[in-house]
Amino acid sequence: MTSALAVKDLSAAIGSKQILDHLSIEVPFGEIHALMGPNGSGKSTLCHVLTGKPEYQVKGSASVNGDEILSLDVDERSRLGLLQSFQYPTEVPGVRLREFLLQAAEERRISSDEASERIENESRRFGVERFLDRSLNDDLSGGEMKRSEIFQIAVLRPRMALLDEIDSGLDIDAVRQVAEAVERMRSPELGVLLITHYSRILRYLAPDRIHVMIDGRIVDSGGSDLAGELETGGYEAVRARLGIERPTTEGPMRKPADFFTETPFDV
Ligand code: ADP
Ligand code: MG
């Protein structure tokens, strides 16, 4: 059966820095998978490489709904059904959420009647009706922004959604709301990869599978047992069980610009 996402032996480097190391992961349609890993393990890089950010040297393969994507432009990948939510969605004054979505739907060849109907139904389902005629992300709380992102995905109906740190920066009530919204997006037509380094969202959401990423590789995959181990022992427990040494370096090397996309939490 064709999967929503199938990544095989994917390696990515910037210059001499190897970030992803023969990474393989598969997300079947209808499933929600969690990808967890400490800061700097390469989770966001995986998103960037899949969506087509240009600066990486990439090897391996990745397909969405059976179509190989690595040689395609960003917009072609998007039209094939790959969508990534923003970790820190930007405010866009003067562009209303409703207009933005109608335009995005047109790009994806969804008729305007169909798009309007989806906007009405999904906005009710996700409780975002009152944001529709406001500027994009204007004056929304962290939790509202993330709900709005998930609502947009529900309207545009991609085949594969990458949710990078959808839970970061949120208070615990907002994490629960976002987890419920993610669970509500579940559909046989969609695969979801929920990326996080913080296990608390798993208290409110039961992914079909959890993958742990350390140093650019998936080192373990499992179900709720793995969630329990992460909740109590953190990545240290997984490292110890698998005999993976802590890196001897000081931690991730970052350019100043990266600080704006980094999660406020550090565990
Ligand atoms: P995560 O999302 O898991 O926190 P990232 O994918 O952001 O991790 O980063 C993985 C590693 O790659 C880190 O060591 C980071 O410093 C490095 N890295 C990411 N982007 C760049 C870049 N543009 N140039 C050099 N190193 C980078
Ligand atoms: Mg990241």
C-alpha cells in the first residue's frame, strides 16, 4: 500500500556538517506518528529537506503518496500534498485568514464554492470562526495560532502534514487543545508527523507510532511504552538502554538567525 510519507536512507549535510544520517521513516495514511528527539537532533532539518529548502546536500529518497519528491521544487511538493505548519506563524497585517485560504485553495485547484464550504465547516469544528475575518495571526495567543494552523490544514487537505514543534511555547491547557485539534484532523486520506522534543503532548494524544531521533538517525520506534519511558526517563533513558553516548560537543552549533526559530523550552 502507498504510504502518505516514505523516507528511505535520507542523509543531509550542510557543508561538512552531516545532519541527517541514513534516516528512514514511513507514515501510512490515516495515522499520526510522533517524531521526538532532543534539541539539535535534526528534526527541523528533516522538515526543511522534505519541503525543499535549498541549502542542503541531500541523498536518499522520499515520497509523498507514492511520488518521489526530492528532485521537485517547493511548490510542486506542495501541490503533491505535502504541507508543513509553521512553528512561529508570522502576522500578516491586511491579509485576512479567509482570503488567504481562498487563494491557497485556488492554487490547489479547489473550487471557491468547495473552499468556502470547507472554511465554514472546519472553522466551526476547530473553533476559529472569529479569526476568519481578522488579519492572519493578528493578535492570536500561541494556542490560537496553532489551532489556526491546524484549521488551515483541515481546509487545504494535504496528503501529508509535518507539524514541527506544534506544541512549543504553549501553556498546558493550550497543549491539550492543540493535541485535541491534531487528533480531530485524523483522516484516512492524511498522514501526520507530529514533531516535538517535549513528551507532554503525548499525555493528550495517542500517536499510532513514536519514533525517537538522536544525532540525525531514528534510533527507536514504538508505541505507548516508549512514550512512558520518555515521560519518566527522558532521552537519557533511551540513550542508556540503546548504549548511545552523549555527544562530547557543547551542544548544537547555531547561527544567530536560528535562535528565532528555536523552541523556548530546553530539556
Ligand atoms: P532540531 O530541530 O532537532 O532541534 P535541527 O534540525 O534544527 O535540530 O538541527 C540539527 C543540527 O544541525 C544542529 O546541530 C544544528 O546546529 C545544525 N544545523 C541546522 N541548520 C544548520 C545550518 N543552516 N548550518 C549549520 N548547521 C545547521
Ligand atoms: Mg527544531
